[in-house]
Amino acid sequence: MSYRTNRKQKVEIKSPNSTHNLVSEWGILKHRVPQGSTLGPLLVLVHINDLPMQINSLAEPILYADDTSVIISN
């Protein structure tokens, strides 16, 4: 299995209630985890483990397996 180096990636955030979307600049992806490895789910859990405690005063996070939703009300 070979991985290409210098792979570029960007992030797009779409708002369902607005036509205004946010798009990041293209950036080089320096580190990645092979798809299907057992390391991937472990790193996701470690990364989002304290997310609810960090944003609890600003929003309501809903975590289920590797899917995360954030509810923000005004």
C-alpha cells in the first residue's frame, strides 16, 4: 500500500439555512492514518473525548460513535 506525499486538502462548511458557505485554503496534508486501521477510531476518541467539556457553555454537542453534531442556539 503506498501513499502519495504532498496531498492537498481543504475544508468546506455548508450552512443548510444560508447560501453563505465557508471554505478554507488548500493545505498540504502532512500526517494521516491508513484507512481501516484500528488506530483511526482510537485517535478520534482521544481527539473528541473532552470536546463536550470545552464547548458546553457555548453549544450542545451530540456525540455518537465517530459522528459529532453541534447545536448552537441564539
